[in-house]
Amino acid sequence: MKKHLSKLSLFIVFFYLVSIANTFANEPQPNIKLTKIDEVYKAIVNFINLDTDFFGYNPRTLSISQQKINFYDDYGNLVSYGFHIINSTNNDIIGYVITSTSYDMDPIIEAGKGSIPIVTKDELEILVKSKIDTNNLIQKAENLYNGPLAYITSIELKNGDAYYVSNISKEWIKKDGGNKLVCKPQLTNAQKIENNKRWDNIVHKGLLEEYSSNSLSNITYASTQPAPPTGGYDSISYPLDSTYIQKQLGPVFSACGCGPSAGALLLWHLGERNSSYSQLKWGTGGTQVWFEYNSPTFIGIELCGYMSPIGGTKATSFNNGLKAYAQAPSRNYTIPTIMKYKGTALGSGANTSSNVDVWNTIKDGINNRNAPVALGIGNDLTSGSSYYIEENIPSNFSYHWVAVSGYIDDRSADLYNWYVKCKSWGIDYYCSFNSLCYWRNSLAVYISVYY
């Protein structure tokens, strides 16, 4: 015997489906369209004018290149645009800005000093011949982007092998079958709508028209700075570069010097700016170290022994290494540190479920301690002791330490655009803190002593 739904049952089903449709229809939906290029230019102009100078240049003397560089992820998604910033007086490239390509992502992802870090085809050919096979040719090369400070080139060789190349460190990793490391973040609708608002906010600021060197300064730095021994010293300088550690200690430390580098900055500034901790600015070599870009770096090299950075400096190793270095017999300092970690592996007081708490820790170090703040960015693993380091992936592809010298807290009502000013691999950057957290998580460490 056939069974039939009653008219009442049909009505109930119909009413239920209509209710669901109305619920979704009433929920706000994000704008996920590609950005209009004129609005991208407006966003860049207004971002540059958030600070009174852009890497030492008056923003009103700068222009944006007409050509852009496209960056993708492993799935072919267009992730970001790169634009060079030009000094209008002589047409020199002085910096660049990386933007998102759609309204559902953070508008300004990062900005750097100098040229966009890409590897040319000629450079890739040389690397292939020296590292892999002198007879192998590159069939395809593509610019990938894995979030702030992570520029990667994907190459395919004539023999079918494929590799990732870190554009900055020139480290290599062979692609393992279908394993894809570079992926555009998957955001919630709420996050996408927030980014829609950020686009609207940065596009319509009109800061170029309002700009005045006397009235506009939105970046906060630690205020008291050491007197520089030479010119060209930044607000809080990042005086140690991890490439030097690599050269001094050999390939085992390749791409692993960023943790000791950031730690050396924290210790050196404390020793330089607070006479009670003066021994922290000396290396065991007996010579005071000012840590200019290519100078000897005794503290950083010593910290390698305290932080165990091979494969990447873990959160606890960084924090404990700072303290152990300061407590060594030749120094005998006890230094308290403040650490905020987005995760659950570090114990009471350090853990948080919110990157906002990490952001507030950055501001607290700069505002209340007048101190540079070490910022670790990576992907949290709860297993074992791999805090912010992905297993089986070289650290330079997923994990990094930088020292933050200042921040921009750009607010409009409940909307916030947060940027940090930092130095990485010897290059000055502005990075969107929001974007850092989209691609990875974050943790912050500073020494809780008045500088």
C-alpha cells in the first residue's frame, strides 16, 4: 500500500524550509568580490600616511608603482598584490606594500623597506644548478605568499620534481606529493565582514588630504632611546640580524637565528638603557657591541647556546634562554619576563584563547616598560613540546621571531586596524597584526623591567 504525506505534513515541511531560507537571507553576507584597483590605491595612500614618515620618507613625496606583482597560494587562489613605493624626486624604489585582493581579507597585509622580496628566474637557475642538478631546468615558477614575512617561490623542474624556495633565506624544501604548505586562510563570515569594514575604513580616510606633519602621528614607539654611536639609528633599532648567526655558526643554524636575534635585542636595550643591567650589553668577547647590521654579534651567538634554536626556537626555550643568559655567573641578573601565548601549553598566566590578549601584551611592553617586545608567529601544536613549530616543516616556512619597536592602533568605533613596526632579516617592516593571526597564531615576550 502506498503511503502519502498529509497536506498538513507538506505544509509543515514547506514552512520549515521557508523559515530556514529566511534565516539565511536575513544574516548579513560578506562582500567577497575582488577589490577595485582604484580602491587598492586609496588604501595604500591612506596606510602610508598613518605614520609621519614611511621608512624615513615624507609620504607626500612618494608615489605607487603602476605595475603590481601577483601572489598565489598552492591551490591557485590569488592571495595578494605587491606594489612598489617610489620616491618621486628620483624614481628610486624605497619600499613596498602588500595588499589583499578581495574585500573579505585584511586590506593592508604588510609593508617593507626596499624591493619586494622575489627571486628572479636567473637567480632560481643558479640555485637549482648549485643545490640540485646542473642539468635540470626550471619548467615553471610561481610567486606564493604565506602571510606576513613569508614569501615563497614554487618551482617545478624538467624531471618532474617540485620545490619550495624561501625568497629571503633561500632555503629549500622538496614538495612531498600532494602536501600543500601555502594556503589562503579560511575565515568565518564574521571575520570577512570585519574585513569589509576595514576596507571601507582605510579607503575613505582621506589622510593624504588631511596630512600635516604637525597634526598626524598614529604610531606609538617606546619613547626613551639610546644615543646612537653612528647615524641612521631607528626608534628602537633591531641591531642583530640572524643571517650573521648563520654565517658564524654554519648551516646547522640555517634559518634558526631569528629567536636569538630577537632575544639579543631585548637584552641589549635593557643593558644600554638601564645602568643596573649594563653587563647585558656586553658579549664575552670583551668588546661592547652596538649590533649594527653587519657587526659582530656576541650576545646573539651566545643565546644560541641558551635557546636551542636548531629547527626553530620554541616559546619556552626563548623565555627560559633569556633568563638563563642573564643569570650566568659573569652577569648574575634575575630578570622577570612577561609572556602571553595563544594556546594551552605554557601554564598558568601565560595562556590565552585570544590573540587580542597578545596584542595588549605588545602594547603593554612598549607603553608601560618602554621596551621592545619579541613577537613569535607560528602554528600552535598541542602535542609534545612543539610550541609554535610545525613538525617536518622548516621553520622559515611557517614560524618566525621578530622584535617589535612600535605599533599602530588605528581605531574607528568598534573597528580596529592593528599594525606592528618590526625588523626581520635586517629589513624594516610594518605588519598587520590581524593578518599575522589569520595565517598563524602569535605570542609576545618582553622583559618586565623599566628601560
